Amino acid sequence: MKAIHKFILPMKEESTIEMPYGAKIIKGENQEGFVAIWAIVELDAPNVERNFRLYKTGQKFDCGDVSKLEFIGRADIHVGMDLGMHIFELLP
């Protein structure tokens, strides 16, 4: 059985979170000051680690191969100042 689940990313440039295997990310944005992503997940799938990267507007890409980045969405957050954060998954 499938469902939509929300995952909160830590407020740092690069992070790893656990998600069910095969989770299909459908949206990323801010929610109540946090960077959140939503995914369609198989409820009985085992968890796997997935890697994400936040880039500020105007920030240079430091990952080398940008083809390994998949855009998820954008989040406007306030951490001492207003920031536009672009959410990417780092692909294997």
C-alpha cells in the first residue's frame, strides 16, 4: 500500500535522511519555517539513505557534476535573513 509522507530536511547545506526504498519525491518547499519534501512511499518498503543538498540563490555549485543533481523544489526561509533555498537530491 502507498501513501504520501512528509520528510523534514535538517537546516544545513548537505544532509542524508532515511526514506522508504523507491520513494517518489513529488514536492519540496518550506513549511512553517522548515525545508520539507513530500514523497509517495510504499508503506512496507525498507528504509534507505538519500542525500540532499540546499543551494542559496546565487551560490556556486560545488558538486562537480551538476547532472548528478535532481531539482526537488524551492523553500523561502528566514535564518537571520531571508534566503531562497533550492532543494536538490544528490543522485548516485
